[in-house]
Amino acid sequence: MRLARTRRTLIAALFAPLALLAPTTAHATTAVAGHLPARHAPGETVTLPVRDALAELTVADESRAGYSRDKFKHWTDTDKDGCNTRAEVLLEEAVTAPEVGPKCALNGGSWYSAYDDRYLDSASKLDVDHLVPLAEAWDSGASAWTPKEREAYANDLDDPRALIAVSAASNRSKADKDPTEWLPPYAGDWCTYVTDWVADKTRYQLSIDPAEQTALTERLAACPDQPITVTLVH
């Protein structure tokens, strides 16, 4: 089950100080000495401090050659319950649950947009954001994936960091930018945002470009070195 972003942010804030006091060996489940294992397989779960996870990401130049949003099929109804991926995220992250009408139409309800610290009272005012945008994923390795792998990425409900409900205005200001060019308007979300960005790139073993590496390193230096737990897909 997805854990709503607002609840995740609160939990992280409560437990981050404890994590910083934990011994290094407590950071790893399948990781060794705080690093990803030399060999890993899809489905393996690793836990390590976010700065170590950033250091493990491959640094490479990016290319958008051949990209089309249509190469990432979304929003799908994977479990065939009548609600597509967008609706599933909105239902899970609602602060006040909406009524669900025919064809999963959502009426009423309220949501918190972490990007700009706003509460919104209509599903129509929200976008569901791919934390690492589809174009950025393509640039960073998804161009080599199969269509089914890209579809799974675009509809990832298994990791609550991958897709988040935010105000349409903040999502559209972000567009396909990485943290070199864009951070949430609300500075209180910056540490969560860059930590989740590294987690998502780790999950899919996506690369980072040199400027992105610098931006993430500088931003994370001002944040708790929070342990992240990631189930690897690639």
C-alpha cells in the first residue's frame, strides 16, 4: 500500500534525528558498509544513507535524442478496479477523502501540495507528478528500456516517492527540469525533494549528469544524511 506523502514527511521528520545517531551497520540490510552491493538484482532491497546513495549513482552526460512522452504509456489501470494510476495516487494522498463516482470520478476531498505548501479542495487543481520526470528518466537511461519497462516506471505505485499529488501550478513550473534548474517553491520541502530524487534514481539505476551531481551534493549537504530504503527495479 502506498504511504501518503504528507504522512511520510512527518515520519521522516520524527525519525531523522534517531537515524543520524544509529551506528553505520544499522544503515544496511542488503547493502554492505553503507554502499550498494557490487552485484544486485531487480527486487533486491537496499538501505543506505542518502549521500552514499548519491555517490553510488553513475555520472554521465545525458541525451534526449528520440524522446517522446508517448513512449511512457500512462495513466493505466493496472489492477483493473476502474481507477487509473492518477486516481489511485489522488485517493491515497487525500487529506480528506473524496467521493468516488462512476468511472472513478472524484468529487470533493482535499489535498496537501508539498511543493508549494498549499491545501487544495478539488482533484482538478492537482497534477500527479513523476518526481523524476519522464524526459529526465529517458535522458538518464530509460531510452534503453523496453516499452513495458517504461510503462511500469510511468505508473509506479509500489514506491510512494515516485508519484506525488501536487498543485498543477507547481508541477507545470517544474516541467521536465532536474534539481539543477528547479526546486519546489516551498523551501521546507527541499530536503525531502532531493532525498526522494536520489532514492528514485537509485531504484531505477538512472544516471545523473555532472551539473545534477553538483546541485544534489550541495543541497544534501544542508540536509540530514537520512537513510533511504529502496527496492531496486533495474
